[in-house]
Amino acid sequence: MRLSYLANAIGLIMIYIGIVILTPIAIALLTKDFYSIVPFITAGIISTVIGVCLRKFFPNASSVENLNDIKKTEALFVVAVSWIIFGIISGIPYLFYGINPVDAMFEATSGITTTGATIFTTFDYPKALFFWRSLTQWLGGLGIIVLFIAVLPQFAVAGRQMFFAEAPGPTEDKITPRIRNTASTLWGIYLIFTIIQTVLLMLAGMPLFDAVCNSFSTLAAGGFSPKANSTFDYHSNLITWIMTIFMFIAGSNFILWIRAFNQKKPSLFIKNEEFRLYLNLTVIFSLFIAASLIYSSGYSLFEALTHAFYQVASISTSTGSASVDFIKWDFTSQIILFIVMFMGACASSAGGGIKLTRWLIVFKTMKSEMVRILHPNAVFNVKIDNTIVPKDVIRQIIVFVFYYFAIFLVGAILISIIEQNVIVGLSTSITTLGNIGPGFTQAVGPMGNFDGLHIVSKIICIIYMLVGRLEIIPFLVMFQRDFWYVKES
């Protein structure tokens, strides 16, 4: 890796993070909360100054040409470090409101990774902070690097390496030959959906500020809300269903949406294997939970369907918001929701988790291997949407899933020992690694918070949220000795 290239890219990103973090000042001015101007100006200055210094003190660090020549390992490093820096800078404003550094980093990381787990024990904070909290999720939903690729001409060429380093899916999906155009189009439809949801929530009776914050969090599959009990506090079935629909959209493939719009072919959704699986699993799991709620908890049919569909959409897309305290549900419903935690959203979505494309490929590979036992000389190809999946991609996906569960188990064991509670360990590990949010105990459940966890558990959670958002690959690569070979230029 070349230091001048790294300093150029990271410095540039830090400068623009410093600009973005000034956004909540507008809310502070509108609400005449002048104290809240200071935290965001401070964070913005720190980020901008460090970014300028990085580009100034390294030889040729401000050269656009060296960005165009960035290598894959360098792109992975830039993406990983950028997310860590984004988390640290995003956490600075929280310090001004009496939140300790670890908790500030936890809340900020939960925001940028769209996890939605919170340490807030009170919601008596200014609107500027809640706006920033939701905005970090919206920025993290499609990725800060993807955003900068879309708006910064300096990343016109280098953007390809960083685009796929930030969202290392099973296949390199793009809708235009130029990555910058792809990034711009993705953010365009993301913005359109956000505006539509905001308008619908306002028409349903939600205040403008709440509608904006909830739309930011929903389309990002994040889950943060300006209300302590999330969607439950609005006591509106209409709002609940609007949120459900847009959570489902957040977990779907945005590139598929763009193709369907461009080609004016809604049938592309039905033809897409991953979307069909996503839709079918959402419906099936929701109906099972609804039936269990009616039978075991005395819910009416409409209530059962409303909350079942909401929670399945929320957990499967890793949004993690709540329409009801599902910790109080019957055991069967909770077990189904726990299974949904491993489901994941679609590739090229705002959702987290393993991703359904990977599950499709894993199960099709298992099926082909079982058939091969009976017909050892036959040739079987794994196909997705009638396209053969290369064997090296299959191998990478199987390794990814193995590491995902291995990392999950390590976290579960460590947190279980620290907290002396197996359920807390299991649920906390998967909710942070999968960027889901709430766990399955009263303490870290949908109406609880993570404040009561030991400081070491919180640090593990911070690491897991970042690892889960980057989909493990950049994290694993950093453990290779060759990755750390550094030279000046």
C-alpha cells in the first residue's frame, strides 16, 4: 500500500465528512437551540483539519492521478478506515450532551452502520441531535463511499474499487458502465423513496420532524426514531403499515428497482429469484407469527397481521424498529423472529445480514452436491436467474457464511461470559453483527437499550457493527500480513 494514495483518499473523505456533519446546525437554528451549534461545528472543524493535514503533509497526496491508480488492497483499507473515522467523528457531538466516549462511539457506530441499537436511557435531547442520529443512518444506508463517489469528481476512476470494497456482494451489480453514474442513480432513487415516505407519514398524521427522521431511518434499514418506543409511540396502524412497506423496499435490491423503472417492466421483480425468495419468506414468516399471536396471545386478525408483518420486515431487513414489544410475545413467535435474524435482506439493498443471494447460492450448491452423490460423473452448474455462478464466487460465499457464523459464535461466547447471560450473548452478537438492533431480552429488547452492558461488551458490539456493515471481507483481509506492506508512494 502507498501512503500518499491512502492519505489522499482518506483526507478527501474526512474533509467532506466535516462538511456533512454541519447539517444539523440548520435544525439547531430553526429550533433556536444555539448550544447545539457548538458540537457540530467542533466535529466539522476536527474532521476537516485532519483531512487537510493528511493531504498536505504527504508527498503528492493531493494528486488526482494517484487516486485513479488506487489498488484493491488500498481501496479496502480506505473504506475500512473511513468507516471507523466516520464513527469517531459522528460520535463527537454526543460528548457535548454528557454521554461518555464509549457510549458516544456506540451510538454513533450504531447510527452509521444502520444497526439501530441504542444506549439512550432518556430521550430528553435536542432535535438537532436526533436529526443527526437519523441522518447518520441515512448516510450509512447506501454507504458514505458510494455517496462521495456520486458527488466527487476525484473518485470518478478510483470509485470502482471503493464501490465494491464498501458493499462486497456476491456479484458486482451495476446499472451503468460508469460507477459514478451507478452511484448517482442509486442515491437518486434512495432520495425519491425517502421523500415519498416523508410525505405519506405526514399525511398519516406524523409531525414533519418525526416524519423526516423516521424516513431517514426506515429507508436506511436503520431503526432509530425520535420516540423512545419507536413506531409503537405513534399508536397508528396506518403509520405502522407505511413503515412496513418502506422497510420492505429498503431491504429489496435498489438496482432491481432502477432497472424496472428504466425498462418499465414490473415483471422484473417476479423474474428475479432473490426478490421472489425475499417476498415469499416475508409473507410465510409473517403468517406463521400472526397465526401464533392469534392462537397464543389473543390478538385480533388485523392486529396480528399488522405487527407480524412489521416485525418480520423490521428484523429481516435489519431495521430493528418496533411496533410492539415482541419480548412479550409467545415463545413460538420469538423463535421465528430469531430465525428471521439470520435471513438478511437482498443484495444491493440498505439492509444488512448475510444477504439472500448468498443463501440461494449456498442451498443450490448443497443440492447439487447431494445430487452429485447419485450421479458422480454428471456436471451441475449453480445458476441464479439463469446465469451460471462462477465456482470461485461459490467458494467465496461458502467461506463468507462460515466466517459469519464463526464470528457470531465468538461474540456470543464472549458477551455471554461477560454478561453472565447466554440469551443476552446470543442475541447481542447476532443483532450487532447483522446490524439488526434489538435483542431478545428485556434489557436489550425493542423497548430497552444497551446502556446496561459491560463496557467490554459495548466495545465488542462496536467492532461487530462495523464488521457486519462492511460484510466481513475488509475486516478479514486486514489479518493478512501482506496487506500491511507499506511504502511511501
